[in-house]
Amino acid sequence: MERTAILIPAYNASEALPELFHRLQPYIGSSGIIVVDDGSSDTTMHIARDHGVTVLRHERNFGKGRALRTGFEHIISMTNYHAVVTMDADLQHQPEDLPIFFSVREMFQPDMIIGYRKRWGTNMPLSRKLSNSITSSLLSTRTGRKIRDSQCGFRLISRKVLEEVRTTVDGYEAETEHLIKAARKGFSIEFVPIKTVYGNEKSHMTHVPTTLRFLNVLLKEY
């Protein structure tokens, strides 16, 4: 398997990170994990450093999009990485699902692989089920591709995409911008099933402002 980094944007994620690092161990060593601490006020940075992973630090909280962009720029500067897997820090993305990403990448060599979650019959909150269904449908229309899960941040992205697709927004909607631009450039995109996990974790996404920014990104011409 080609050299792949794990990129984790983190904001006040000190409680979840130790378990996440432990569960990542069977799949990737600490040297391949990059955490972007997006201005956390807790011990996120110290916990990440104690586990021997690479830590990039924002002095204040900018948003997930800026954290991803910082991580992507770092990976581009590291010539030994051919791809990156982006994962959230709150354990909604299960490390045990990584093998399916690696297998699909090795067999079919798509430019991007995005996880998709089963919505109905799961503990996904109703508001998220509805927003995910609607935004996935709108994004499918916008890109001319079948987008099965527009909101999932569990993605494998090839180096070529990192080098040719750059985002400009700082919030959660950056993932939508990235997907639109990658599709418009003709990059191949595959989707793989992943577990749907929702517990007591606190989301930093503010639904109304994020939805409005998503619509702005969706309607923007690139």
C-alpha cells in the first residue's frame, strides 16, 4: 500500500484522542498521524504530542476548513505521502473502517474515496438525517455525480487532488467546496460504507449558519 497519512482536525478533543490514537495503531504508526489543533483551550495539543504524532497548531479557532487546509499544505510539502485520510477527532469515524478505504484505493485507484453512512434505522439524529439527505441530493445535482453522503468527513484523498484542488472557506462547508471542485475537475470519486456512530459527543457545527454557508458554496461559480 502506498504511503498514506492520517489527518485529524481537532478542536477541544482531549477526551477522545487517546482512544482514537490507540485504535489507529493497528493500521498506521504515530509518525503517519497529523493532528491540526485548531486553537483548542484544553489539552488537545499536549495529548497529541505525548502520543508522538505530528502536531500543527492554530493559535485561535478558525474552523474545520482552515484546519484541513493547514494539514493538506503540510502533506503536500512532505514528498513521501501519496494520499491522506481525513478523520474527525470525536470517534464518529471508526479506525476499524480504514481497511475498506485502503482496499478500494489499491484495487481501483480512485482519486477520492468518501465514506457514506446508513441514515435510516440508525441513531443518527433526525435533523442530521434530513440535512444529509437534502444536501447530498443538491450536491448530486450540482456536480452531476451520485453523491451518497455529502457531509461525511471520512475521506481518502490522493496527492494529485491535494495539489490541484484548493479550498478558500474556513468552516465545515469547505468539505463541500472541495468535493465540488474535485468533481468539476473530473477526478474519480468512489463511496464506501462506514459505520454510523452517534453518541454523547458534542458537535461544534452550528446548523443554521453552517447550512447558509453550505448554500452559498453550492451556488457559487468556480
